[in-house]
Amino acid sequence: MQFHRITTASDPSLTFIKKLYEDAFPPHERRDWDSLLKRISTDEEMHLDLIHTDDGHIGFIIWWEISGSYFVEHFAIDAELRGKNYGAAVLNYYKKLLPGRILLEVEPPEDEYSTRRIGFYERLGFQVLNFSYRQPSYTDPLESYPMLLMATSDFEESELTILAKLIKERIYAPRSF
């Protein structure tokens, strides 16, 4: 498995990433594509990595460096390749690569799919944090959605409050380019 950092809007891998991004995430959980393209080349905290093998593309991950921690904004494996342990291999790779705690959002366990997703992350060493959190919508600044935060280790509540505020300001706040 290999990782390729995307840093320009002309990278040919973006065709695969865009389709997977739109297939894997509902509109309120993803930013406008043009905004994403602008941010990959201008925002030093944001990283978009293509995951691939010699046989082809597997998926992508968008992650951020924020205040000594790492936030996974989006992570998706091609639907045809799920269940082949690529997701676990990718997250284990990033757990070794990144020197701090990794944080991500998941939907509350309201159905089989969301319950299985939480279990997947728990098997990889993530834990659900006891913290009230709402994900801002990418499409409507007045909307937000209840989510759970999961991390590779626990946070003090005061520390998590600050980090959640930074995530909302740096990742979800609209930016003009």
C-alpha cells in the first residue's frame, strides 16, 4: 500500500477521489468540491492523501494537524474493496506516522451501519469520548448534526473543548478564496 499527497487541483487522482468523496459522504458531511480543491493547495494544516497499490486506487484520507493533535475529516475506502482490511491497515499506518493523538467524528450508533463503524474504530484502538459535540453542516451554516468524537487516547474535557472549537473554526468555518 502506498500514499500519495495531493497538493494541486490538477492531480489526475482527483477524478477517483471526487467520485468516492461524493459516493461515501452525504452533502451535509462534505465541503463544496471547488472549496476542497482550493484548500488542498493553500491550507498547510490540511492533508489529502490518496491510498493506492500498484493495482490501482483504494481510497483517500483528509486529515489536519491542529494544536498537537490530528483530526481525520474524511476517510473512505472504495466500496468494492471494503472488507479486505485496507481500512485497518491505513489507520494503523497513520497511528504510527503521526506522533500525537488522532481524533475523528462518527455518527451516533442509531443503526447497524453506524454501530459497525464505531466497532471498527474501537478494534483499532479508538475510544468514544464523553463529550457533547455537533458537527457543523458544510452546506448550511445554521445546521449542525449530533456526532460522537473518537480518539486514540483520552482528552481532558478542557483540552477537548479547546480542540473542538479549533476544529470548528479552522475546518468548518467558511473561507473565502
